[in-house]
Amino acid sequence: MRDLLDRLQQVLKFAPPGIPILCVSGGQDSILLLHAYRSLFESGIGLPEPVVFHLDHRLRSDSGLDADFVIRTAREAGFSVYLESRNVGEFSRRSKVSLEEAGRVLRYRTLARLVDRIGSAYAVTAHHADDYLESVLIHLIRGGGASALSTLPLVANIHGVTVFRPFLTVRKSEIERYATNHEFREDSTNQSQEFLRNRIRAHIAPVLLGEGLDPVRLWQNFHAELWPAGIRVPAHHVRVDRSLVCGASLADIKQQLDLATRSLGIPPVSRSLALSLYNASRKESFRFRFRTNELQAWCDERSPLHIFRSDSPLLSPPQMTPQVDGVSILYGGKTRFIALRTGERARMFEPGLRVRMGAGHKKLKKVFQEEGVPSPVRPFVPLLVDQAGFVIRAGLSFLGQKDLFFSGAQGKNWRGDPIVHILCRAVSSLF
């Protein structure tokens, strides 16, 4: 156990700032994480006191016993505990996603609310090296490229939640050896052959491990840039031209999506997402909305297909800093400066905003729809309004498009970082 604690102590040096939220299911891995963190916390090395988080997924009749066990274990450790109960099965049916995906979405939605409540916090999970190997194999089966090998980084942003994984240099066999001294709960669904991960764990991974594959070394080989220097920053938004989707075969659509996700530095999409897009694209004028743990995809009847990483800065409010003669705006990873006249100000979208169109008015929402501005980013697009409250400029240059000007605008320039476009055969623009 001492060796495990020493390694964990070293890895914790790279933890994000804030309060750690230990994600504890009650299973062997997360229980050992809780006990290991408790040992280091009580050793007086200056670790922040954590919060224990548990989501009761209600997929089994005895899931409430898991929750009771986690509460008791957390309180014995002297840590506060946050419990939520969600019907994952019902959400899966309603959203038409797999149980695994439904569980992830609800877990991170709940975590996001807890992070907001605490103010400055990050999630800590017990993903280990064998989990990494299984994830790589799943992504390769789905058609993933080189980016499949970079899955499960030490630090990631998922649905706006910073996630830290300190057990990625720990083998499952080590966890099993150390966990013999601790009580834990066994999830019967881990044995179900209904799930791809379980089939890989039972039938494929043992063959590779038996041939000498070391999942710890494999993870370190493909995460050298993350250990400990920092995090590689991939692209966060891709546009795929409609012509590459409309009338395309299911295989071609899957290929387009795989190219996009590789550009975004995230794992390849599931076949169900590709099939959903394929079915939608059979219509003459199709709309598409899809959201997973890693991405959001959107298009309307006229726009390209927009694909965003879940942690895209385009999906967060801009930072507007007043200057002597105007305002500096940071949004989507780009900085712009705009000079303001008397009465003018910068702001974000809200319902009811209008623009002057000749002698009349028009809702900005309608203009955005006509221009194909992606719905997920509309609330965050920086705007310039006049003293009467009418929008005179919409900062679409942050999205790699031309700004929209309306009556009253004087043609002032946004100044700042240039926009870089990277072209490839399948993805129409990447920025």
C-alpha cells in the first residue's frame, strides 16, 4: 500500500486548483481511491479536504444499498458527502442513447451543479491503466485513428467539469490486491456481456495482457505531453459542409465524423450517432441535434454541420474587460478590441433583442436563424448595442465568419488575433 500511496502523492502534485470531488460508486476502484486519499490527507502533506460524490443510477433494485454504503464510508473517513439519485434507464429511453452514455451525461450534469455550488472544484475519478486499455480498444473498434491512443488524459474537461484521474499509472491487479483490506460493493452489471466494455474485459484484454502488454507503459507512451508538462490543446470546433453528408452512405458519414473527431482530439463517435445523422440526412432539408459526453453536433435546414468539443470556449460566456476607449473581448480563444461611442456597449444575447431593418425592426434570434448561426453558441456571441438597446453588430468573427452589421453600425473594426483556417478534404473548415 505504501508504494501506491507514494505514486498517488506524486501524481497529486499535478492536480488542478480547487476542492477535489471524489467520485465514489462504492466499487473496488473508487473505494480504494477514497481510502488512499484519506491516508494522504491525514498524513499532513497539505491536501485540501475533499467532498465525496455518489450518483444512485437506479439501474438495480439494490442500488440504494450502494448509496448507503458510500455515505457510511465517507462519514467514517470524516468527509462530507453529496448524494444524487437519477433514473438512468428512463433517461436512456427518453434520450434514445445507451445506458452507458445516459449514465455519463447525468453524472456530469450533476457534477457540474456541484462544482457551481462549491465555486472552485474538480472531479477525481478512479480510472486506472486497464480502463485505458479497454477504452483504446473500444475506440479502435469504432474506427478511431491515432487520437484513440490519447484517450483518458490525466486532466480533461467534460461537460464543463474538470476531471482528474490519478490512478492511470495503477494496474487493476494492484487495486484488487490492496482492496482486499477494505469493504466494497460489487455491481452485477460489470459482468453483463450486454456491454462492449465488459466483453473486451472478459475476452480480449486477457489475451493482450497474457502476451505481455503493459497498460501503464502504453498510457505513458501516448501521454508524454501530459506528464507533467501540460495538456495538448486540440481544435474545439469543426464545420462539415452539408454536401459531404447529404446523400452520403452510412460508411461515408461515419468517416466524415471520424475525421472531425480526430481534428478535435476526441474519441470517434459511436455508430448510433452516425446512424442518427444518416437517417436525418435522408430528408431534403434536414435538421440535426446530437450531444454526447465529448461533443455537440448541430445543423439546421441551411447551415453546415457544426461539431463542438464539449469543453469548447465557444460554449462559455465571453470575458468583456472595459478599456479607456472601448472594451476588450475574449471569446472562443480569440481576443478582439472594439472602440465604443457614447451610449454604446458590448453584451451577450438575450430574448427580445432586436435590430433595425430599414424602417422596421427584426428579432436578432430570427437573424441568427437565417444566417445559420449554431444554436449552442447564440447565447454567447458578443454583441454591440446602441444607446437605444438595438443591436448594431454581432461578433461572428469569433466563429470564423464575417461580423453582421445592422443600421447604425459605423464599420468599426474588431482588432486582435488572426483567424487561422485549416483545410482538409473531408472537413470544410477547422478553427
